[in-house]
Amino acid sequence: MAKRSTRQKRAIEQVLHHARGPLSARQIQAKASELCGSLSLATVYRIVATGAEAGDLVTVHLEDNVTRYEDKNRKHHHHFLCEDCEEVIDIQLPCETLAHRLPEGYAVTRHEITLYGRCAECA
Amino acid sequence: MAKRSTRQKRAIEQVLHHARGPLSARQIQAKASELCGSLSLATVYRIVATGAEAGDLVTVHLEDNVTRYEDKNRKHHHHFLCEDCEEVIDIQLPCETLAHRLPEGYAVTRHEITLYGRCAECA
DNA sequence: CTAACTGCAAAGCCTTTGCATACCA
DNA sequence: TGGTATGCAAAGGCTTTGCAGTTAG
């Protein structure tokens, strides 16, 4: 399964590779269909689901309950959601201390930090 | 609007007041209907929407894209989602340094930190 | 050639909304 | 009694899935 290289897959990989932050399925469809012509939403969902299972993509979850997808091939980072323009931007944050001060016995495998506010352009 | 005290509202307030972490609409319905008899999901959504607008409730967003609700009347805290039992638990974490190292000009109004892993019981 | 992939449409959740009924004050 | 709140069912948005047709290798 999931072996062939198609126009649709290549377009989605391109789009995610050049994104400034995580993208929703609709955003991916909009940008990728500029590159590959026809691209249905169902196909976007199938491709990103495969990518997420394979560990090539990371899923991101914000307050609108819409899943966003992001190339895993990046340094560890976090997200900033501008409440004006609603763009999501990758940011670097120190997070080494997060595991401290947990109740005894908890094992942390990963984490998500999201900041909300105004980006430089909207402020 | 939103002025009367009803069985349903009191039950939901009770449930959220005693919760160990944020609850989904379904969870609220299940627990609150034990207290007040009949309680439709639509009513749960209307009551928590009103509470969130009034600032009495905080909404929480995790990877299943299901909104959870929580009494605002608590110290600032974060969330831990156990990947085994899928319970969400409130935790305290140091977060004063989060505003540092942001790109110039960004204004942060609030943030969400979620840890994923195994809780003490499931580990 | 054929197994994998795509598109379309239907279906499945979560959530919201319209409308008639029930109920607090 | 009057107007708010509730319940039900239908509708809306995101996501998944079945199926028939398309395409990569």
C-alpha cells in the first residue's frame, strides 16, 4: 500500500515542504491543486493520513477543531495562532523544563505548545 | 438571555466544578444527567456556549478535535492526555518563559500546553 | 496488465439551529 | 402569564468510506 508516486502526492509534498506553518486539508487542496490540476478533498485526506501514519507528517490541533498537517522534517518547534489573520506560524520555544514538576509516575512522550495573540503584521 | 436557574444548568455546574480535568459535551451529558434526569446534548452545548462567552468556562482543544470544557475558577494550569485511558488531567507547569524568544513584534495573550503520554495508573 | 490510486457521493461524528413545548419567576 | 430554556430533529462542517473508473509501473 501507498507506494506509487502520483501528481497529487508530489503536489502535496511540495506544498507542505514550503509551508510556513501547518495547513488544513482545505488549504492543502487549494494550494496543491494549483500545481497538479485536479485534486479532491478525499484524496488530500487519504494522503495526509498515510503520511501521518508513516510518521512523515505531524498533525496539529488548534481551537477551531480542524486538523492541520505539517512536514515532520523540521526542527522541533511550536505554534502561534494570530487571532486577527488566523494564520498559524511555526516558532521556536524553550521546552526542556516541561517534564519537570509532573505528578509522580507520569511518562511524557510528546507535547504541544500553542500561543495565541497577534502576529507582527497585525499588532 | 441566560438568566434562569434550571435543573440542567445546576447539574452541569456541579459536574464541571468537581471534574479533575476538562470534559467533552458527551461526558458532561452523561455525568450531569445522573443528577438531573433528562438532559439533551443540544442543551449541554447551549449552556457551555453561554458559559464560555461569559468567561466562566474555558474551552480546551486536543487531538481528537472534540471541544472540552472546564471551570475557569481554577489556577492557571495545563493538560495531560493519557494515551491509554484517554483521560485528561490538569497539571501545573512552569510557563513564565514562554514569551521569550518570540519573533519581534508578536503579542501573546494566552497559551495552551498539552502533554501526551501515560498517566501513573497506566504506566 | 493489474494493483494501487483518484474522484464522487454518501455516510459518520461533533456541533449548531429551528421550532414547538415545558417551565422558572 | 410571559418569556426563557429545553428537547427533538434537521442541518452544517469536517472527515471517512464504498465504489467505479483511472493510472503508474
